Amino acid sequence: MMHTEESTEQLFASFTKLRVMVIGDVMIDAYIFGKVDRISPEAPVPVVAVEQRQNRPGGAANVALNIKSMGATAILCSVIGNDQKGREFTEILDQHGLPSHGLVHSNSRITTTKFRIIGNKTQMLRVDEEVTEDLNHSEQRALWAQIKNILEQEKIDVVLFQDYNKGVLTKNIISQTIKLARVKGIPVAVDPKKKNFMAYKNVNLFKPNLKELKEGIEATFDARSIPETGKALAFLMEKLQADMVMVTLSEKGVLIGSHGSGKEHTVYHIPAHLRNIADVSGAGDTVISVASLCLALKMGPEDIAGLSNLAGGLVCEEVGVVPIDKNKLASEVLKTLSVKS
């Protein structure tokens, strides 16, 4: 509970002791930055004169980076290609101090790479190089062996599924992992996508955004209405038998529902904080990263939603996909506490 400066310091110190297993689709976010001052004579397109190149950890790897930025340890479990981009990806993890022993290298898949060309600080083009089919049987067996071994041999405080519909999270991987985590008493958090939306049964925290909630359930509701969205959230919680469901609502903040006494559901709305929004990219990654850490510490739903909502808003003030700054978040929490008192 974050009620005083002392309790806030204790909470942030507790994050450093946590170990998070992140399972999902990883990728390289490749950027080419340059200057545009002419149009090509070959076609009516701008010519970008390259000034800088950057490779960043993307997808579930960005979630792992957010977790590391909070002081915790992130263990990535995923499948990458046995290719040049795969080697580059492991080098990127090394550069950021992220372990790579949970990765499976496949001869039949390529490493997902998203190339973004930025000219005069504006994105001109994105090119995706990827395979989105489900892992084949041998890849699933290899990935499950890695997951099982780490869960049984290492201290894991929370399991986080980060789904981007790229084929790593199959129904078998999902169900086997949840089953073993429950046996071992490890909480499970999920950032879902549409394909396997209803496959995440019996998890502790399920975090869709509003668009994913609308697409994922069979009931219709007025997404502009907080009470209507709350009913849809309660419906989803019942369908998945999830302990908590948290829905991010962009500028309206977040809704979080949890099981109350008996069969009642309690739904809390945490409004967004006023921000100078520069870029919403990666905000969802930050929200689920912080929420999973809070879940591992057995924090209540209001505190989970409040802290992760604060973190998501902070990264929106930065340009591009950037991990959360732990010190900035702690300062923001203290500032919020002083306003309330």
C-alpha cells in the first residue's frame, strides 16, 4: 500500500527482489534515422539520407526491459530464428543486461524485425519481416522444455504472457504454463491479443485494452460509458474465471475488476493523470510490466491499477518506445501522495 513516503520506498525496494518470467513474441525494433531534402527522380517518394541506425528490443523484449528498469529480473522465454537477426537480437539483450537462456533458436522461423524509416523526425515507412504461423510441434516442445525447466529450477515470482499474435503463444503453451504455475503457486498476468483471447483461463490478472475487450467478448456494450465497460469487464472476468481484469481506456485511465465477497465483482475506475502526450507507443507494455510486479507483491486491485496507470502515462511523455524510469515513477507517486494529503 502506498500511503507514505516510507511505504513507497519499501515498495520500490521490494521490486528489486522479484524475478519475472516473460513469455511471448519477441522482435527487433530497427530504426533508420535520416534527413529528407529532396524527392527521388525514380518515383514520387522522399529520399532519406541516413544519419543513424538503432536496433532496440521489441515486443515481449520491451516488456522485459521495462521490468529490468523497475529493478527486477526478467527472464525471456520465446522462439527466434537461427539467423543473422537472431544473433543480433541476443546481442541486443546482452547490451541491455537481459538474460537469453530462455530463448529457443529455430531453423524454420525467422526473427521478427520491424524496420522503421524516420525522416526529419517523422516516420516515413515501416517494413515488417516476420512469420506469424503458430510454432510447429518441435518448436513448441523445445519452448515448453525451457519454460518447465526454468519454472522448476529457478525462483520465479510471477509469469507474464505478452501476446502479439506472432505464433509463439499457442494454446498448448498457454494451458501447460498456467497449469504448472498454479501448481507452484506462481501468479500469472496476461497482455492478450485477439487470436487466443479466451485461452487464458484461470489467470490472476488479464489486461486487454478497450479495443481488445470489444473484439474479444461476444457481448456488445457502449465503450464510451464507464458503467457499460465495467459490466463487460465483469462478464469477461466470469468467462475467464480470472481473479482480476484490468482494461486500459487511453485518456480515460483504467478500469480494474476483482472478485469481491461471494459472487459479487468490484470494479474500480482510476482516471488518467493530465499529461503532455508525446507518443503512446509502448504504454501498454509499461502498464502490464508494472502491474505484474505489483501482482507478485500481492497488492490490491486499486493499487495495482493506480501505479501501472501512473507508469503508462509517464512513458507517453517520451518520444518512441522507451522503458519506464523507476526514479521518475517513484517521484510521481510521492507527488500524488502529497496532493492527496
